[in-house]
Amino acid sequence: MLTFADNGQQDASIAFDVDVVRALNQPGPRYTSYPTADRFSGDFGASHYADAVGRARAAARAAALSLYVHIPFCESLCYYCACNKIVTRDHANAVEYLVYLKREIALQAVLWGPGRRVDQLHFGGGTPTFLRDAQMDDLLASLRAQFDFASDENGEFSIEVDPRTVTPARVAVLRRQGFNRISLGVQDIDPAVQQAVNRIQPHAQTLAIMATARQAGFRSISVDLIYGLPLQSVASFGPTLDQIVAARPDRIAVYNYAHMPRLFKSQNMIDVATLPDADTKLAMLGLCIARLTAAGYVYIGMDHFALPDDDLAVSQRAGTLQRNFQGYSTHADTDMVALGVSAISAVGATYSQNEKTLPAYYARLDAGALPIARGIVLDADDLLRRRVIGRLMCDFALDFGRLTVPDGVAPAVYFAGALQRLAPLAEQGLVEIDARAIRVTPRGRLVIRNICMAFDRHLHAPPAEGPAAPRYSNTI
């Protein structure tokens, strides 16, 4: 077992126990929401969403909103990708999409009313920079005409960028357009691995984009890596980690590649014989933790690391870190309005997802309605368990005294089933449980998804829209 402490802070320490990780590596939710998206139902529609917005306004919830904008287009196919995307080189597709996206923005603005402030904006994809500069200017102008954006100093406005699709000059334009955080997909620097996943991206190109982002005044630079891709090994991935650490991005996410070609057709292009085996992937995970913590990065949770002065690390120390569909966030406690095909909103005690295909998305908007296809209304138990899972994911601890349990029932009684499921993990020293709190030990932090699963009452129930079992990636 290897133990790593970030910057000498006991609260940030993490232990890599390969036997524990191997034994508990099983399919399970990532808990970007609770209940998870496989529990959404087609019975939830635009009227339910409008009711949720009305309740949020009437309850005088925090004025700020978080906006997510989904741009689904990509110019080329990365074989590993599990995102909702449309691969095309025809940029005329974006022209039609933006017409409908602006209709959706206008419908949302009517619901929320004038002057609603936006503290957080995130453009995801696909590839958001598939849009030309003028198209991005026009889309942002539509958003700013309908919502009141926080200042650059106080707001968090981020965009995902494929370094292959932008020039340093384009990065400078993105900053001028108001983005102050940038996230770069890298995955792996090794040319053989890049060839195997159809993503050729010279490291010099990535470094040039990062350098320009700093010069342009972006407040934060994030980099995404993936371990478990074809042709990867411990020896091959080490140089990637070393070169990324040397570039010193503010945040690094290191994702485990989940090979599920039945769900994601592009993964059929990957030769399974070239994928690293389970033990090699575990060794690569251990290497990631060792290299990043040694370089001063704080382990945030799941697959995320950040420098100690980054907002994620600061929020975690302050106990204000949140989790939403974009992962860890400092603003997830606000209502999140998601725009675009397949995007998921979180408003009050509801989640709602837009239509997943362009024809269905366009048809809803042509009818003058929000393009909501499905969703869920959370009951009191869902809300309580959402809070429990959220705090465990973000704080690695749960204070029973901060829970409001129905009918004054003691938390230990209300969650008796969950605590019973946690007992074997407590016996292994992964969690500590007493009458006042649950604390996840350094050995348990890598299996936080397994720990949260103990509180998930939906996990073994049939999905809302059919008899198929939930489909999740492995927890590690």
C-alpha cells in the first residue's frame, strides 16, 4: 500500500491499496446526479420543468444560475469517445443548430424572467470550437441579451477545447469573448497511442495553446488524460504524466477508459487485443497518483487533481465543493440550466434532459416547446440521499448533525440499511463510522463510488423506462 499526502495536509492524503481497489472494482454510478440519469422517465416533460422553475422563483432561491451549452459537433472521430457527438466536417450543420439553440435560450429566458444573473457558464461537446468566431460571438450575444452575466472577476466562464482545432490566435479570441477558464483534451502524448485512437495531437501543439491561454489571461487551465487506452503501459504513460506536470496546468483529470462498444459504437474501432489488462491499468492508476501528488497536486476526488490554490482545492478545504454533471464544481449549488441537444438541467428538486437527436430536438422547438424528453422529480428521500452522497463525494466525510431526517428519526436508524452495507468496508478500514459522522479514510478515498452506492436506494431497482439493468463503468 502506498500513501501520498498532498502538501503535507492530512485531510488531502490518499492511500493506494491495490488489493482493495482490485476487490472493489465493479460497475457503479459516477454520481454526477442522484438519482442517476438511468432513473429519468419520459413522463417528465416541459410542463414539469416549468413548474420547477416557478417554484424556484417563488422560493426566492439564490439569484445566480449556472448555464451549460452543448455543442455536439466534431470534425473527426476519437475512437474512445463516449460523449453525445455528431461527426461532420460540414460547418453548415452549426448554422441550423444555432438557430434552434437561440430559440431554446429565448424560451428559457421567458421562464426565468428578466435580470437572472449567471455566475457560471460552461461550453461542452462535442467540440465547442467547431463554431467559428462570428458564430460564437452571435451565440454569446444571445445569452447576454437574455441573462445578466457576472463580471469576469466574479464569474466562472469555461470552454472545452480540442487543441487540434484552434490556433493560438483563436485562443486569444476566446478570452476576448469572455471565457476565463479553458479545458484541453490531451488523453495521451504517445504517438502510437494517438494513432490507435485516431487522435493525432503533437505535444508542441498542446503546449502552444496552453502558453497562449496564460498570456491571454485565462484564470485556469485544465487538462484531461485517459489511462487504459490501446497500447498504453506504465512505461509509456510515465512520460505523458511528466510532460503534463511540467506544463503545470491548474487542474488535471485522469480518467479510466471504459471499453463498452455495445453502447458506444466508435469503440468497435479499437483492437481489444491492444488494451492493457486490469493489473496494468491499476499500476497506471498508482503511477498517476504518485506522480501528481509528488508534483504538488491535491487529490480532489474520483479522477480529479488540482493545484492547492485552485478554486476546487480551496472550495474543498472550505467544505463548499459541489458536484454536478460537469464533475466537481464550486457553483453546483445553484440551479443549472442546460441548453442544446441531450443536455441535462438540474432545477430545484428536478432533473430534466433534452432530446438526444437533432431531429427530435428541432421538432420540439418547431412546436414552440422546450425540447425536454425526460426527467425526474425528486422526493424527500431522494433529496436527503443526494445531500449525503454529495457530501461524501466532495468532503470524504458526512456529519449526521447537518442532516434533516424526516419525522426526527435518528440518521443511524433512517440509514440502517446503508450502514449495514458499509459495515464490511468499515472492517477493512475504508470508512470510520460513529454516532456522529462517517469519515472516509485515505485507503477508502479511491473507492468513494462504492461507499456512496451503499446509500443509493435506486441502485438495484429497475430503470424507469424499461427492464434493462443500469449500465455503468467500473468504479475505479
